Amino acid sequence: MDKNPRLLADVEAAGKRSTENVARVESTAARERSERLQAEKGGRERLGHLGGRYAFRWQGDADEAESFELILRDSGKFESQYFSQLAKTMTDTQTHSGVWEVSATERQILLYKEGGGPVERWALDAHGDLDAGKDFALSKQRMILRPDDDCLDVAAALKSLQVDRTVGPVSKELFTPGPAAGKHRLEEFVRKRLSLFGQKRNDPTKQAVSGLSPWIKFGQISAQRCALVVRKAAKGAAKSAANDFLEESIVRRELSDNYCWYNQNYDSLKGASAWAVETLKKHSKDKREYLYSRAQLEKAKTHDELWNAAQRQMVSEGKMHGFLRMYWAKKVLEWSKDPATALATAIYLNDRYNLDGREPNGYVGCMWSICGVHDMGWSERKIFGKIRYMNYEGCKRKFNVKEFESMYPANSEVNGVQVGEASKKRKSTKAASSGAAKRQKRSK
């Protein structure tokens, strides 16, 4: 994405804040490590083995209202849930996410397996702690547990999820889930590809990007850790590339987060600037040379083999190259009946197939491409108005388009998923698509 002069002030301010934050991270991390080691040394964090779909019942005086923080410890990552005990009667309970239950009766804690009786019972001493001989340490404010994979019913947990199961899985060779795999990908990027990032990150035929966004999105590695590791490796020829990486992973990320946090219309034309709304409205009725339905786009049935290849990459691998996401979304605008339909289609496909979809960077990427968010007005043209334009010939000047197209050919199948059908020659498809557009227009 080209730098926008009108955003320089915001970007510089965000960059300054990010630089200050990164500078503070090392001391913060050191302090947290010190505190954790001190706590473990003092025996305050005796980790037990617990997992599965359990209900925890906090039992205290019937007329007493207390609260504590439950922290699950998993590979160094902490997640917190807060529980409020509304102890009105002996049977009052409060359920959180259909998993955790808390009730108040007497000063002991019972552990229940869902649908069954108690499997553990711990009595608290006068200070609110468990007996010294137990594996769990519990105070009034904090209980720290570690899931035990042997206790987890993964199949049952997956079966309970209300998700779209028609989308095929991605290869574990490409994206192995978990913190360890995320850390390995980060180390591999720094060792093998960081030096290429500055010059080759916009070339989808080269292995130059980090590919870390799926792990970051799911919280399996932090953007902060990535920034620190890359910053530490920023020496010699890699220094410029590291700065480019930090600009994208911190500044651009912060701009996306802020946009979605402060703009309730982050996924709508209403969230665009006034100039963009005006120009898109002005050109919304412009004649489209090609007009495709969402189903045609999803199946990569267009006249543009570069676009089709990018769509196949997203469907088969669960991640489209960053540069192509801009071209891909802008073509959705060009081939849809109006801007609102284009934006809805781009967000739908991005969220359905990209592992890093359904998060601020994805929404802002679609809004940048279609609605000019974080961009400026350009020369006015048909359909796009003043929205920045991208085309096939421009991509050919940046990288070997034919090579990328050959990487994701038509009629390919990945993990049992059909990811595209062969397109006919551009000229004949153009005529057919144009005819379809005319027929749709007449049918209105």
C-alpha cells in the first residue's frame, strides 16, 4: 500500500507512540519474568493438571458476595475470566459462556465434570487457601490452572462449535496451529526472509513475507513478541527491512485497530470519508464491462487469471498474499453491480476463507481498496470515481504475473476442495460476461 501524504501526521504520531511502546516492552517483559519467578519460588503458583469442559463451584457463606479471577495457563499465555458471586441464596449460580458455574454455600470448592457429579473437592483454610498438600493454590483473588491435554475431549469441543463446515481445512504443512509453531515461523522469517522483506514483500512469487498473521490473530503469538524479535535482528542489510516490517506490524496495525474501535461503521460505506462516499455514489450506476455474482467470484470464475489465482490461493491455503488483496478487492468493486455489494462480497470472502479474516486489518484492507479509507482522492475514472485504481498491466510491472498464475492453476484441488475452474480466453469470456451484464440490466 503506497504511503499517503495526508496520513503522514497520523502515521508519524502513531509511529512515535509505537516506538516508545517497543522501547518499554523489554523492561516490562523483564519485570514480568522476575515477578513470575519470584511467585513460583514462593510456592504461590502450584500448577495442577486440569482440562476439559468443567464447571467450578465457589462455595462460601450464603449471604456473602465475593469475586476472584480465574487464569488459565497454557504455554505461557494467560487468559482471564472474571466471576461475580451473586450469593443471594444457597442455590444461586451464575453461568459464564455455558462452561463455568459459580455458586455459594460453604467454604469449599467443588470441581464438576459437566453432566456428572463432583470429581474433586478442596477445603479452604482460614486464609482462603487450599491445603498445602494439594496441587492447586487458591486465594480470594486468583487461582492458576494449567490444562492437561490428556483430559481434553477435542472432538467433542470441535463438534459443539457452530461454524461453517463446508470450508475445507488448510494444510498443516502451511499453517501448523499453536504457540510453538508460531514461534518457529517467526524465527524462520528472521533467519531466512527478513532480508528480502523490504524489496520483495509485494512480489507474491517470492517467499519474502512473515506469514505470521494467523498466529497473531488467534493470540498464539503476540505482535509485540514479533516486533521485539525483528527489532533485535535489525542489523546491517536487514535494518531497513526490519523498519518496514515494524511500520506494517505496529503503525498500520494500530491505525486499523483504531479505525475499527472508534468507527461503528467500520465495515460499511457509511464508515468512509465524505469524498469517497460522494464519488462512489456518483459512479455507482456506471456500466460494468464485466459483472459477476458472488458465487462466480467465490469459485474463481472470472476472465482474469491473476484474480482467479489469488482467489484459489485464499481458498486452498487460507491466506492470500498481502499485495494481491488490494488488487483482488478493487476488482470486486469493478465487477459488482454497486459499491455496497462489492464491499459486502469482499468482506464475506475474506472472512470466510482467510485464516486472518474477521479482524481489523482485514476490514480496513477492504475499506481501503473499495472505499478509500486511509487514502486520498485520485484522478477520476469510470466506476472507481476518485478511488485508487489498480489493473492487470500494473501488476505485470511489479512481478511475474504468469508465474503466479501457474502456481494456482484452474481445476486444481487442495485438501479435497475444488478451488477453481478453467477460464476461457479473455476475449470470449469478456463478451459472455458483458452479455450477462446486459441481460441483468434488462431484467431489472
